[in-house]
Amino acid sequence: MKDRTTAHALIWRLPLLIWQGLFFVGPLLLMVAMSFWLVKNYRMTPDFIFDNWERMLTRGYFWDAYRVTLWRATLAAVLASLIAFPASFALAFKLSETARRWALFFLVVPFFTSYLVRVYAWQVLLAESGPINAVLGWVGLGPFTMLNSGVGAMVGYLTLVLPLVVILQTFSLAAIDRNLIEAAWNLGASPRRTLLRVILPSAKVGLIVGAVFAFILAFGDFVSPFYLGGSKPPTLSILIIDTTKSGQQWPRAAVVAVMMIGTLFAVAFAAVGAAYGRRK
Amino acid sequence: MTDTDPLVRFDGVRKSYGDFEAVKGIDLTIGRGEFVAIMGPSGCGKTTTLRMLAGLEAPSAGDITIGGKRMNDVPPHERDTPLVWQSLALFPFLNVKENVEFGLKMRGVSDTEAHGRAMLWLERMGLKGFEKRRVDELSGGQRQRVALARSLVTEPQMLLLDEPLSALDAHLVIRMQGVLTRLQRELGITFVYVTHSQSEAFAMADRVVIMGQGEIAQVGAPRDIFRAPRTRFVAEFVGRNNILPGAGGGEISVAADRMTVSDVAPGGTAIEAAFLSEEFAGTGIICYFEDASGRELKAQVSEAELERLSLEPGAKVWLSWPDEAAHPLEPKSIDE
């Protein structure tokens, strides 16, 4: 009887296991293996050498790109969380159930169009002679260089992550038991302290998950740093493209990719720990 | 102001939500150290009344004064009206002690003093040793006591309770009733207790306020309301009352325990009725009857009497009552 239940459970889980094996674990292992391969005369041969690792990790340009990527992803996560919060707060607490449903629907709409298309739109808007600089010009400001800079890349990252962060924050805020908020108020907490002492701790998981999603998406993104950030300074994703283009150096690109995945795992685990961890 | 002035005064207080009037102009005073229960069916406005007292709802009209001060525009966090929620509303992200300390810290009490006062209250509520527990690791009765400690630790002059016992098992309800009445006497503060349960209200309160459809139907000591319900609504809501046609054309109510059941027609006023069923209650046995017009009647009898009568369903008996047990009801009923 017990064997049958186990077998049954296994069968139902099988599609997911196969999917994970074929499209996640398999490629990941292949990529890790590839980082030890040899490239000779523009051809890869399976091997077990540490040259690729040594070459990448001892180069300043790798660590420069790593720092830029880490900094930008962190900034994108922080900015997205801060910009999203007032909107999420209003959606969760100031709107009726129906209005909130419509608002969340409109937050999903941006995902209907390709991210690349939205980034192209920003290229026009942010250009030196674009409409934003034109408007700023009328009030005597600018023109500012926004394209091909960190600012441009950040605008792109926020385009990518902001709707998602708002959705995640709104769900977690709307799920807070209203009695807890009233109880804090009733026990002498001003609205500001109620926000800090009750609302933020109650919505902690959703707020952290939102920030982590923003970090992960911005960390791996190549569209914004390429089309709006001007590839300079290069991020890790741009470094991967450059490396593969120059002399078929796929193994060196694999080193970069493994480093990125390792970083994301570390950040994700730390975030889960912070979100669900028991306090002392 | 003297100690004999009422602590709370409602003057023509109304609360409407759009077209719906939840509270239709109530006047009520609550004294210092009084245990008042506000009772009524769901939707009668009792919880809205309590929430207005805590400042969580603003009256649409009328005045609420606490300790002589008009409170209409004072926000909840500037009042001294802690409330015990039906759901308890303990903070799940804080442990037991931190929950109890919350109100003190919000009022600027130092960490050391807050710790000391919280520990005293935890000990008083029999929760010593539980201070580091998460609230979801506690039993229902323990959580209840944490909620009480959290509200009382700031030494308020009044405690508001919104059906705090409705989620507990029956045996715990009786125990918590004891805890609450003892606390209220020891502290000598005002308790305003909202409930739909007659047994809770009558067991604990000095004075019961019966509400129906946003109005106060009757205010009085439990015994007075039970013996002399003013209207048909109160008589029906309080239960165990028989509503009968009176001599002068109006209606009277007779409490079930004043009814006499006899198998032969007694002299004087009596109604012939058929036996329906019996129900064991704490103080005796309630027997249900039906008269020729289909009206349901109740009588409380002792076990010995029930045995002597040996009633079969459908058996015809006579119900009578002494004249002084009949209380005339006001013709206007609240649900008209």
C-alpha cells in the first residue's frame, strides 16, 4: 500500500523532475563542465583545465564588471522597492477590492509587449534630442545625457522590474490582517509607527521577494545595459557576449555564467533566510 | 469632576454608512468601575458602538465624551481605550513578551520598565515561562490571556472587549468568564463587553444594554431585564420568556421558570398546550409546548416534577403562572 502511494506520488512529480533535469540541472552541469574545457584553433574540446578560471578571475576587467553588475542590480532592487511601495500601499489600503483588481490587471499589461520594444521606446524618449530633454529645455534645464549611461540602464531595469515589484508588494500588503493594523493603532501607535512596527514586519516576506526578483532580473539583464547603458562599463551579461564573440571563448563565458549563478544562489538563500528566518 | 460622574457618555450618537444607519441615535452613560455588556443579534450596531468608543469609527452625529472630554475627533492612538478583538489580533511577528510590551513602548515607556511591567502581567495571567514563545505556539486560552495582558499592561481606565470568547470551547468560556469578572473587580476599571451571547452577558455584567436595529431596546441589571423585559423584542431575544396575550389586550411576558405545569386544569389563568420536547439546561429542564394557536411556550421544571408528569409528546397539559410573574410589554416593538 505504502509502495503504491510512493509510486503514485513519484509519477505525478515526474513531469516536473524531467523538466528540471532537462532544462535546468542538465544545462547547469554542462555549463560547469564547459568552464574547464579547452579552446584550440577556435574549437572547443572537452578537457579538465583550470586555465579559463584562472584567466577570468585574475583579470581586473572581470571584477570591474562584477562590481558594476552587483551595484546596479542592488540599486535597481532598492529603487524599485522604494518607488513601488507608495503605489503598492495605495493599491492595498486605499482602493476598493474592484479598483484594486483593475489596477493589478493594468500592471500586467506591460508584460504583453516585449521588453525589447519598451526599451526601444526609452531610446527615443531619453535621447539627447528626445522629448524629455525638449520639455526640460523649455524650463531652462539640460540637455542631459541619459542614453548610454548608468541612468539609461537604470531606467531600463526599472521598466523591467517595477510592475512585478508593485504586484508582489500589493499582494503582501493586501493580505495583512486589518485587525493587526487597528490593534496597533488602538495600543497607541501613531500611523507612522504602525507602518514601521506592524505593516512592514507583516509584509516582510512579500517585500523581500519583490526586491529579490528585481535584483535577479536586473543582475542577469543584458537588454538595458546594452541598448540604454551603451555597454560601458560592461556588465557580466555583456562580458559573456563579448567573450563568446572573441575567439569562440565559450569556456571563459561559462566561467562568468557560473559566477553569476553562484551569486544569485547566494543572494536568494540569504533573502529566504531573512524573510522566513526566526528571530532570536 | 467627581468620581461619581459617568466615565463615558453617548449623546444622540448616530453612525451611518451611505444609506445604511448602523446606529440610530443612542444615549447611554457608563460609570467608572462598571461592567457593562452590550448585547444584541448580529447587525444590531453593538460592535459599531464599541468601535466608536475606541475611535476606530467616527460618529456621524452626536457626541461621545470620556471622562468629561469630547472624544469625537481624537484618533485611536491618543485615546486610552484598549480593545480585545474577537480574533485577538496578536502580532504574529512578535513573541509573547513583545506583544505585551507593545502598548508600553508606543507610549514611550523605557525598555527596562516595559520589560518589568510585561513580566508582572504575564505572571499575573499565569503565563510565566511563556514570554519567549511565538503566539502561534500557544493554546486558545493562553492567547486570550496574552491579549488581555497586552491591553491591561498600560493600566487603562476602561477595557473594551469585542466578543472575545466566541472562538473558545464551552468549558474555556466558563473559565475565562471567571478570569474576566475577577480581573474587573480587582482592577476596579470599566469593562465594556460586546457579545451576542446572553449567558456571557448575564453571567458577568453589572448592567446589560440590549440593542436591536441600531437602537437601545433596554438597559438594566441582568435580573431586571430577565424578569421584566420592556418590549417583545427584548423578551424574545432574552429567551426563556413566554409572550402571551394580556388581560387588557396588550402582550405580557412570563419567564419560563415562573410557569407551572399541571395535568389537571388549575383555577385561574391557564393555557392548555401539547408537550413537544424537553431540553436539559444548567438549572433545570426546559419543556417546550404548543398551544391550540401554534404559539410555542416554555416552562422550566425540576427533574422530579418531570418524572411525576411523565410527559409523552403530544400530551395535553395546563400551563399557569402567578399574576406577579406577568409583565406587560410595551405595545411598540423595536422591529416594527
